[in-house]
Amino acid sequence: MTPEFNSWQSVQDEVLRRIHSRTWPPGAAIPNEAELAQEFGCARATVNRALQALADAGLLERKRRAGTRVALHPIRKATLSIPILRTEIEQRGATYGYGLIDRRLEVPPNPIRTRLGTGGAELLHTRALHTANGRPFVIEDRWVNLATVPAFAEVDLERFSANEWLVSHAPFTHGDIFFGADPCSITEAEALGCAVGAAVFTVERTTWNATAPITWVRLVYAPGYRMQTDL
Amino acid sequence: MTPEFNSWQSVQDEVLRRIHSRTWPPGAAIPNEAELAQEFGCARATVNRALQALADAGLLERKRRAGTRVALHPIRKATLSIPILRTEIEQRGATYGYGLIDRRLEVPPNPIRTRLGTGGAELLHTRALHTANGRPFVIEDRWVNLATVPAFAEVDLERFSANEWLVSHAPFTHGDIFFGADPCSITEAEALGCAVGAAVFTVERTTWNATAPITWVRLVYAPGYRMQTDL
DNA sequence: AAGTGGTCTAGACCACGTC
DNA sequence: ACGTGGTCTAGACCACTTT
């Protein structure tokens, strides 16, 4: 007798099997939800849930009226979780440490001013070092827009990292993030205790609350750092 | 009168508003689905859909019996789409080019052999250069396990890149991916036309089909490359 | 115009984890 | 043990897009 597919996961597994076995080759249209529901002996909503998950994963392409097709070039989507730095370090089984390097009110250089759109206003510029087992792990170089987050001016940055405070007190609605590789500058090399010009992994993140810019941060990881995720 | 929340998106917006306005502060428990459904005047399934989306986004933490809480440290999840290299270059408005550098059957060095778990077997080692507007963009250094993908042995790699062929012909069930920054080696510098030791962004990806290893690939991007995504 | 996916509803049962 | 989220169902209406 026909096996039963009474959970959306089992439906998803079966659809995956047909894609991998090329029963439904790349580019082909697959039966519509109603037909599949009948074949699988379940409700259409269950099929919908399964297909939607596969479309999110990039394996199917769905359009109203046009139906559902197997993606020609399955674009894999890797999800990076971006935890606070303390958690990132502790998850590696290391002891977390933190120290403030610098904190001053000043007008940011042009590229940052432009990205944040804060014009000629002064922002709070903070620099800090996060350590793992006492060894330099990452530099946090940050500009905070006090016009959006006035309470940040009062935070005792000797004790709490800007990273942590902002995450729990200044929710953002959207932002962008860039990953790259750069040669280590002189001041960065000094803080990280590595050679000038060494290849370092960098992250630059800008966040907004609605249209109000909150902060721009550049993270410079010590040489050898790798960021990982599963597919 | 009470506004109506008859779509899961509007429910999500309202919940978001309450989180941002700290009506429901970080760490607090929020009413259960049945209560919210009644308050919002919609079905519980609609509330469920909204809360589930927010939990996926890392803003809520849900546990059976324990209920739903606002996350203390909202872990942002950035999703990177990993397209085939041709598309990545064309999306930047550049002309895509491709050239095979090398192709030979050999036993991989120990680290790669260990990662793939192929023991002392020979794998197909290919090296290729992908160009944007004729300028070196990324080196693709790849080991393919012919035991899993025998058809790959017949592919004309002068015409089709390994990247593209594998994506459409060798679906993988899972894999992992590492991002890092490395100093450019001599051979890499030669292919990319940059200085030896320059900081380059690197990606290392391993993929399996069930338990069978398919391929290991290292991508070395030309200096200055950045990977971007939105939050 | 018509067919497809997208979503909502009301009710039900279940799995899990906390109490 | 029991309350919570997780899911399934059957039916319905709607939005979109292609024909």
C-alpha cells in the first residue's frame, strides 16, 4: 500500500528524494499543491508548508499561477548567527576578557560619516579589545550616534562592552554587514600583538532604527580566525 | 474600537512594536498563543505563524510548556546566499570569464584527506581562475571525489567550470563552510596578479551527499573583495 | 478568465518539558 | 500531570500572474 505522509517533514523528505533522484529534474514543473495533497493523502496546507520550506532553502521556485519548479541553480543560503562577542568566545570554550582602549567624542572620517548619514555631527568613538584566555581575539572599533541612543553616553564602558550594551538596549530594525580581509594597520597590530600587514578577517556592520542611524562598527579579528557555518 | 490583526504580518508588526517599545522587555514572558489570538481577534494559527517567524529571527525564545519570552540577547541571523561564481560576478555588472589552470588525478594532502575521509584514494584536483571584466576575481582550488561523482571525470573543464557543473549535477545534502583571511601564497599571487602575502579573503567549503563526501573547495578572492549581506 | 500559491479559520490532537 | 507550543485538517477566500 501507499506509504502515508502525515507530517510536513515527511512530505519534505519525499519531495527532496524526488529532486535528488531526478524524478523531478532541475527546471521541471512539479504537480500543484492540490494534486500532491491527494497523492500524499494529507491536507493541502501540509504540502504547502513543506514546499514553502524548500522554496526558502532555494531548492524550489514558486510563482502564483505559474506553479512550482525545481530550481536550476539551487542557491544555497547559509545562515550566520551573529552572537555578542562574549558568547562567541565562550562558545569556543575560552575565558572571555574585555578592556576599553579609548573613548572620545569626535567627528568621524568621511566614509563613516557618509555611511551613517550623520553629517558633521560628533559621534562617540570607542575602541576596545576582547580577549580569549587572555590573548587578543578581536578589536571593536565603533562609532555610536548619541542622537539616536542618548543613554549610551552614560554607560560605564570600562565595565560593560559597547557591543553587549547596544545589543540589549538599542534594538535595530535593519542593517548591513560586510566581511573582508585586510592587512593589519599599525595601531591594530599593536592591539592584537601581531605583525603589521598580517592578513586579518574584518567585519563592518552598520545598523539603523527605522531611518535613524545607530552605530557603525568594525571588528578586526586576530590572524588565524575563521568564521564557520553549516549548509 | 480595537484595531484588527487579520494577517500574520500585522500580528508580527504589533508584536515587534511591543518589543521595541519595551512593553514586553527583554527576558519577559509574553501571553500564550490562545490569549494573543483572542486579543488580536484572529485564529491561533495566525498568531503561531507570526511568533514562529520572530523566533526564527532570534527575537523570541519559545519552549513548550514554558511559553514564549523576549530574547535577552537577540542573536541576529544573517543569511548569505551562495550563488555560482558566474552569477556572483554577473550580478556585479561585470563580464564573466573562466579559465582552467590545472587538472590532475592525485592523492590530496593530509588535511584535505582527513576532512573528506577518503583515505589514501586519488581525487581529481582542479584549479581554475574566474575573472570579472578580464581581471582575476577568484581562484577555485578543488578536490572532487570521483567515487561519489563518477560522471565528473568526463566533464570538459576547459568549457564548463567545476563549480557550475557540480551545482546542477551533484546535489549535496549537507556541508560546511569556513570564511577567513590569509596571506596570499606564491602560486595564488601569480594567478591573481597580486603581491605575495597580500591579505586575501578565503572560503573553504566541504559538501557531502548523505555520508559520501563529494568535494572540497577553496576559493581565494582577489585583494579588496568583500562579501555583503543585509540584516 | 482561470488556475496557482498564499493565507485565514475553527477545531482538534499530540509532543514535549516543566512543574 | 498538565499547560504550552507544534502541527494537521477541511474548507474557504483572496492575490497574483499568466494565458
